[in-house]
Amino acid sequence: MELKQGVKPLGITTEIILAVLIASEVYKSFEVDFVVTSITDGKHSQQHSLHYSGNAFDIRIKNIPDKKMIDEIFLEIRRRLTNDYQVVLEPTHIHIEYQPAF
Ligand SMILES: [Zn+2]
């Protein structure tokens, strides 16, 4: 596991740490390096992005060899997390956020 230079973990929630661990295991099972590219740092599209409260993180996908494997990794991460997590496949990264329904 690796943090991209500039990533700020200040304020990350325990719920997100757990998801980071699970997603890391998925990448490891595919023998792909796991690089976190954003936690509470950076500029995010939605004004009230869950990144700013430590409830979201992004993972690099450009190091995954092909589109099919990207889809498989994305689906496996989603399968292993509960419905309180939203896993979104963006053009440049996988975004994971924690937002329980109740
Ligand atoms: Zn994100």
C-alpha cells in the first residue's frame, strides 16, 4: 500500500480506514500496486464532498493493465463492502465513500 505524495490523511474516519484495508486486499489479490491518491486533500467536484470530512478516498487505476481487470477489481471491492459504502468507478480512479442510510 502506498500514499501518493501530497495525500492528506488528517481527519480520516475509522470506517474509511477499514475500507482502505479491504480495497488493498482486493488489489493485492490481483497483484496490482495499491496507491491512495486522495483522502481529505485536493479539490473535489461536489461542494460538500465526503472527502473533506474524512469519509471518502480515491485509488489509482492507471496502473491496472486493462479495462476488464479494472471492472473486476471495482466489482470485487463493491462486493466486499456493505451498502453503507458507495464505490464509484471514475475515469481516472475508484472513489469510495462512507455514507450510511440511517
Ligand atoms: Zn473521490
